[in-house]
Amino acid sequence: MRRRHILGLVLVTAISVAALVAAFPVGAQQRVILRFSDWHLTEDVWNKSLTEGIAIFEKRFPHIKVQTEPVSYREKETKYTVESAAGKAPDVMHLHAFSLPAFYEKGYALDLTPFIEKEGKGFLDAWYPLPLELVKYKGRVHAMPGDYMTMVLVCNTDMVNAAGVSPEKFPATWEGFLDFAKKATKPGQQWGLGMVGAKDPGFSLRFSPFLWTFGGDYLTADLKRSALDTPEAKEAFAYFVELSSNHKVVPPGATSANPQDVRTQLAHKKIACEIGSGWTAPIVNKINPDLRAFEVLRAYPLPVKKKRATAIWLSSWIIGPNTKHPNEAWELMKFITSKEMELKWFKDNRVTSSRKDVSGVAPEILNDKFAKVIAAELPYGKVEPQIREWPEIMDVFTGAVQEALTGAKTADRALADAHSRINAILARRR
Amino acid sequence: MCLSVATARSTSIRTGYLFVLPALLLLLAVLGFPALWSLGLSFRAEGRDGFSLEQYRLLLEDSLFHQTFWNTGLLVGLSVAAHLGLGLAVALPLNLPLRGQATLRLVALLPWVVPDVVAGIIWKWLYNPLNGALNDVLVRLGLLTTPLDWLGAGHLPLVSVILANVWRGFPFVMLILLAGLQAIPRERYEAASIDGANALQRFRHITLPGLRKMLVVSLALDTVWEVRRFGLIQAMTQGGPGNLTEVLSTLVYKQYFAFFRFEYASAIAVVMAAVLLIVSLPYIRMISQEE
């Protein structure tokens, strides 16, 4: 009887210990699950790269499990806005720069300043100054910079040669480019330039260089009024529209073509050139490996009219305002933007980094035929106005471009209407 | 005896309410609460607390809202009319005792089974001016000499969206009308034939009056569906080119999620809900009269 009691006691103790061990894993450290969301998770090349990166992170931080949440590029703001408003946003999210002001103002991006201060003085010295400026709101850092690239012209050198132009002497002005585009166009079969004209976040990156190189701008310097009534803006707008309407050097259907459509046209030799960046060659290569994109494609600085300029692409990472694991989320963010990982993102995806100690020194970048052109353009890079109303302004502007492209309005009328509507939007802000 | 019948009846009613309660609570949570929240938001000025009619004033002044309202009316009016015409035209033969009737009915229903966004993507591909199937077929048939930019030339985009929408939505109307046709007694047609009525007369004096209620039901429900149509247009044009295909649902989405103007988006949504309520009144009245 007594033996049975002892046996029972041992059994109960063993079960209790087992239950305790199960409840509190090794090291008595609770396993934290971080929700990580990024549009790149929907893209083959990037997804593989990110999955590898996350595996390295989980190995280094065994108590953190990263749960990935793919989102489409176009729908990310919708998803994050709704989730943030409901207090259910992912712990770490990826955004492009021009969405940031709206997220800052709505309180949807956690203030990272306390974490940065803990890292010690000089932590941010590794980054270029411009991206750092863009991630600050009211003097506080609310995001960490990610990819940092300029938009360049990416051309198929075989098609450039076939048009009778030497790839070594590619036109450096818009007039010269138009001549080339005409030579490269065979009506109904192939065209000189792929044009993104859809209402897509990628539109402004590809249109802005036209406006800026012609000496125009969207808004006045104080960001209070539209600057689309200047002769330079009118000239740039007309040039862009006429590429399609008069010269017909872009494929039909520009108003519904998004960046991926245009990359597909490049991959299938429908167009000779497109405005792209570091991501272009890997994606085109994935669409059509037979093209041998890395060999055939070549990057050129964007042609110039009055001044050299291009658009800057910057992606940024934010931490959800309601995260239950801010410290772990910061660890993940620090890891993603570390020197080691930024170099990996470049090697895998050909995107250059906002870190000086990567983009400015890594031989892999400095010797890459695409990256070196992209990096050389950084001093001429410009960002779109960082104001909350920017998405609305860009919607109006893209609409005007579409109206001119479809012939619903003349270029002058469409631009004048956009000018008035943008002023009305800015007046509401004032 | 009377008392026990009354008690049983009252218990039965209570049980009935209890069964309905979970659904009612769910509806209140997922529809009632957000609707009231949006209504409240629409009466607030951006960035300020307190009651305000600011958003409704902005609505009255906003030319984009006016154009969108007109676009929505055009899209809904033409789509619903086409749905009725095509739905009836397809329902009539499907009501005949044909061989393979079940398969034909299934095929006619297919567009309705396709999700809205998928339908939008399919039509965007079909309309593609570079390698779209529609241009290819029309050029091969000699109906076109050069491919058309269906989603980007002049006023064609709205027509193209309506065409896709007609394909997407007609099976719903067809289904309702087919049910109505099946409910008309065969004897009426036989009697009319014996009396010497021709097909047109039978259609005019038997089919149409027999379908009256179903026509009202399909008209009301289809109008409500079409005012809310979002995925198809968003996937095809995102309201473009310009604002040519912008409708109320895409405008609300844009104002809310792209421009972060929650209050203004709510005001548009409230106007949209009011319009839908007005449209559904004949249907609601008809249902109430039947009860």
C-alpha cells in the first residue's frame, strides 16, 4: 500500500515536472512570435532571399519565431491601415517612402528613437543623410531606411544595336532619346520605350525624372502650391504624352500598363528600354531566362533636357504601434537593416542599400554593371514631396496624364485641370 | 386549455427569437456597428472633434464626386438594363425542355461563379491591346483592321467595363427570372395556344405579367449589387483612365485607404447607403405587402 503511494507520488511529480517544462521552454525564455509583413514575400526572387535571412535570424534568436505575412505591393497600405486602426498591425512592416508621412501622422509607426538611443551614439552614422531625413517625423525617428536606389534607363543592348545606335554612345538628351526610340520602333511589333501609365505607385518613380530633368516640379518649394503651370512642367508633360500620342514609340495600352507589364514587355523584346532600377534585371531574368537579362540589359543615366536628375526609390521598415514585443521587433528590424543583410539583399536581388558602409564600399556593388550606374546617380536623386496629401495629388496627376494619353483632353487642358485640383487639395491642408 | 395554447405559443415565439438572436448579434457586430461608426465619422471635420457638416459641404463642391456619381448611375443603369435583357433572353430558352438542359444552365451560370477580381483580371487580359484575345479574334474575323486599346481610347474604357460587367452579372438575373418562368402554369400557355395566340402574344400577355414580381426583385437586387460593384473595376482600371471609370465604391476605397480621409470617405459611403436604401424601397414594400 505504502509502495503504491510512493509510486503514485513519483508519477504525479514526474507529470508536473513534464508539464512545467512544456510550459516554460529551455532557458525559461518564452518563445515570441513576431508578425513580419512585406510585399517582397509575394515575389519569387525576394521571397527566397527573405526566407533565408529569416532563418539566419531565428537561428541567432532561438526564442523568436518570425511569422511571415505576404501582401501585394498595391494593397499594403490598405492592409496596414486597417490593421493599425484595429490595433492588429504586424510587428514589422515594409513601406515605400511616400507612404510614410501618412503613417506618421496617423500614429501607425512606432517611435524608434528610444531604441536608437540605446544602441549608442553614432548608430545612425552608417546611413546616408537623405534617407535618415525621410524617416524622421517631428525630430523623432519612426522608420529605418531599407533599399535606396535611383531610377535609370534599362535597355536591351541587342535592340539598341539593331536600331543602329552604339550601346557605348547611347543618347544623353531627351531629343537624342526620341530619335533612338523612333529607330527602335517597328509599328505593331516593337517599340522604343515601355511606358507605365496605370494608376500605380510605380508611376511617379518613372514620370518624375521627365519633369525634373526638364527643370519643372510638382509643387512650389514651400510645398504650398502646385508648380505645374510653369513652362518647364508643361514642356515635360507634353514630351511624355507625345511619346505615345504623336511619335507612337511606346506600346499601345500605356494607361493600363503597370511596372510588371512593362518589365514583361522588356523580357519579351517588345520594348528596347524601360525606366527601372536595380530590381529590373533579376525580375526580367525570371520572366524570360532565355533573354539572358544580366548580359543583354544595360543601365544608363536618364537623358537630360535642362538638368541632370532622377527619382529616388527608398523603402523603409516600421514597427507596428501596438506591438506586444517591441524589443524583439527592434532586433528583427536591426537585423534586416544590418550591413550583413543589406549586402545579402543586394547579392540576391540587386537592390542597393541606404547604408553608406554597404553601397559606398562593397566591391560587389561598386563593380556591378547596374549598381554602379544606379549609385553614380545618387547625387542627382530627388524624392517626391513628403506630405500626407501626396498620394491624392499623385492620383490627380496620374489621372491627368491618362486623360492626355487617351485624348480625352489636350495635354495643356489636362495639366491645367490637374494644377487647379492639386491647389484645391493643398488649400484644404492650409 | 386556451391559456396553455397561449403559453405554448409564447414559448414558441421566444424560442424563435432565441434562434434568431445569434445571427442578429453577428449582423449588429459586423454591419450595424461599422455602419454607425461610419455615420458618426461622416459628421466630423478632419482633425477636429465635435459635430460638423463639413464633409457633406465638401461633397457638394467636389467635381470628382459629381462625376463619380454620374459614372455610377451610367454603369448601374446600363448594366442592370443589359442584365435584364440578356438574363431574360437566356432564361427563356433555358426554360424549354431541351436536351442537355442542366449542362446549359450550368454553363450560363459560370460567369457568376467567377470571383469579381478574377473576372476583372481575365477581362483586362482579354482587352490587352498587345496580346489580348479579343483584338486577335476581331482582327482575324476582319471586324477590326488594327487592335483597339479597349481600356485606354477615348470613352471606350467605360463601355469596356460595362461589357465585362454585363458578362459578370447577367446570370444572377437569369437565375431569378428562370425561377419565375418555372412558376408560370403551363396550362395558361396551352389555353392561349388553343385560343390562337401567337408566341409574341403569349409572351406579352402571359410571360411578362407572370414575371412581374420577379422582374421587380431582380431589378432591385441587381441595382444594389451593381452600385456596390468594386473588385471588377478595381482590377481592370482602378477608376481610370483619368476618372472615366471611377464609381462610388472605388472612390470610397481610395479616399479611405489611399488618401486616409476617413471622414470624407464615410460621408460618401453614407450617401451611397442612402441611395441604395431608396433603390431598395420598392422591393422592401413588395416583400412587406406579401407578408
